[in-house]
Amino acid sequence: MKLYDIVQAKEGTEMDSSTNEPKTTWVNHGIAFEKEGKNLRLKLNSLPIADKNGEVWLNLFEKKPKDAVVEPSSGRNEYEEQSRGGSDPWGGGR
């Protein structure tokens, strides 16, 4: 299974001194996952806000194993759960 961060680029309030343009801020809105032979699924933790043109553009960046979240209750991360045949927290078994 491949995991992705769902992120949105936003115009920041700080200015880049070399270009004199606003710096880009990246807002993480959730996670996407892709199982082989299945559709891409998204889990949003927040709703993205439209830009000044009324558009919402989201990017998917592949998660690296170092970004894996450790569950405080179990002490295992989602990569370990999948390799052990653990349950899919997003109900992907449907």
C-alpha cells in the first residue's frame, strides 16, 4: 500500500528576501492511500480553503517510512500494522 500526504500550498505572510514575493506555506489536510488494483482513497482531517481565484488545488506527496505516525496506545506504526496483517483503520476491507 502506498501512503500520501494531502497538502495545499498557501501564500504565506512572510516575504522571501531574494524574490520579494510571499513565501509558500504548506498545509497538511490529511492522508491518501492506494492499494494495488483499487481506487485511491482520501481521508481529510480538515477542509481546504479556496484561493483568491476560488480554486482548491491539493497535492499528494508520497509518505516516507520516517514519516510514519506511531500510535500512542499500541506503540506500533501503520507500516508495521500492514506488514503484520493488521486491520485497515480506514475501512478499506469493504
